[in-house]
Amino acid sequence: MAQVKWIKMMVDLFDNRKIQHLSTLQDGNALIVIWLQLLCLAGSINDEGLVYLTRDMPYTRQTLAARLHQPPPIVRQALKAFIQLGMIRMEDGFIQIINWQKYQNIEGLEKIKEQNRLRNIKYRQRKRLASPILTGDVTVTSHDETDIDPDKDLEEERALAAGPPRANNNFVPPSLEEVTAFCLQRGNHVNPLKFIAHYETRGWMAGRIKMRSWKSAIQAWEQNGYDKAPEEEAQEVIWAIDR
């Protein structure tokens, strides 16, 4: 997607009751900085307020901390606070800013769409002018070329204005045997039945994104600690709350 270079920020941001609450917490200033970093990261990704490493793989606590240049315990504390305050939601490790439209640079998006539309029109005009038509032994340059379907052009304009399309997703849900074999190969504690049931109830969506690689999802479970044995899992502090 086309990257937006700035996001909207209200001048009374620090009068917001949630921001004021964050400031009263331990390491409150660091939590506020992480919130601003998440907003900027969501703006650079430009996908409805989602924050992820790739469309198939969410950030882990370690990779997000490295991306934000913050200590992992502080990032973990910040995410937990943001979830409790209703500032973000998390599902399968994917982070999404709630009420993203408040921060999104709508004007910037519209400007990008218009620039792409005009650029596409100019390109097609140059293509028409450069297309030769043979008439007898004479080659002439056509200014009335009609080999381009107007309806197709309109579709292309709309598609370009909407941003680059996502790649075709030919995802096929895995069988229980495939998941079991892969987990044994990796030596993890992911429960294949639990894994399949989890994603089947969600239509094999990873957050709000259609899954493209179930193996990557298993690796994300490992990285986020979802492969803990029951006795280990009971000791693990909650990393993501599914709202």
C-alpha cells in the first residue's frame, strides 16, 4: 500500500483521560511514547490501523520491542495497558488501533489516490500517442487509438486509486495429520487439535487478515508462547487478550 508520511494528532492529546491515566502509571512517559510509536507504525503500514511484521506474521514481544527500540518488559506493560483502556485490540498477536480513523491521514490518502489516478491517465495517453497504425505503406501515429477498453480502463483507475491489490490467496486449510507432523518436526508443544479448532472458528483469519501460511501461524504461536505445556502456560503472564 502507498505509505502515508504523517498522521493526525490532536493538540489536546495530553488532556485525554486515557493519556493522563497512562502518565500516572509506572514508566508512564515511556508508555505514552510507545503509544505514539504504534500510531506512527500503523500509519506507515496503512492497513486500517493494523500493526504487523508481515500480513502473515504478527510482531512478537521481542520483535516489536526491537522495532520500537524499547525494552520488552516496557512494551509488554504498554500493550496490556492499551488493551485495558480500549486503545488497541489484539487477536492472534495482531495489533489493531481502535478508532483508527481519528488518527488516519484521510487527506493524505485521498491525495495519493488522486495522484495515482492522474498518473494512470497520463500513462495511457502517452501509450495511445505512441501506438502506430499502418495505412498502406505509411506509418502514422494515432491520436484516436481505440484498442483500449474504456470499461477496463475505468476498472484499472479504480483499482489503482484503491491502492495495490493484495496477492491472490490460494490458502488451503491443513489436515490434522499435517499440523501434527509439522509440530513434531519442530519439537514444540502446540496442540494440533486446539490450533485447528482455533482457526476454523475464525474462518482461517489471522486477526482481520486471511491466513496465507499455517506454518507461519504455528511459528507465531511458538514465538508468542502459545506452545507452552499446561503447567508452564499457567505461569505465563498474559501477552494478548482476545477481545
